[in-house]
Amino acid sequence: MKNSQEKVEQFVEENNLGGTTAFRILDLASEIGEIASDATKTTDYGSNENDLKVKEDEIGDAFFSLLALASDLGIDAEEALEKSIQKYKERIENSGEPGSS
């Protein structure tokens, strides 16, 4: 993932796609919204879960936005993911559930 984050950083820089961190957060929320829109449309608001379709490029857009945000915040996305996985493992071991409550 480190390589992917570096690719995004380089692309952003080469194409002058800088912006504020607040912009990055809003962009990520917008991209996640597009995934939700795909899910809503293809499943008739969840009524037909077997019909679920999300376009691959929408996942890519969200991933790009997330990696750009991580870079803006000085967060290594790969390290953050590893910490998150460890957190979920500990929750499951301690309570049998992945949730925090």
C-alpha cells in the first residue's frame, strides 16, 4: 500500500491537484457517497441485495481520495491499516465481536 500512497502523492503533485485537508475529507465523503449511490440504485434501496453492483472505478476513486487524505495528514496508510486490523483482532479475542461496544 505504501507504493500506492506514493503513486497518489506523485500524481497529485505532478497534476497540481493540491487542496486543503478539509477539501480532501469532503472529496472522500463524496466518493463514498457515489459508492452508496451505486448500491442504492442497483438494489432498489437494499430490497434486492443480490443485485448489488458497485462500479470498480468508484472504489478506485474512493481509494485515491483516502490515500491523498492520509498523505495530507502525514499518516502512513499501510501502518494505519495494520493498527486497525490489530484493533479488530483484539476486540474479537476479548469480546467475540469486532465492534467497539
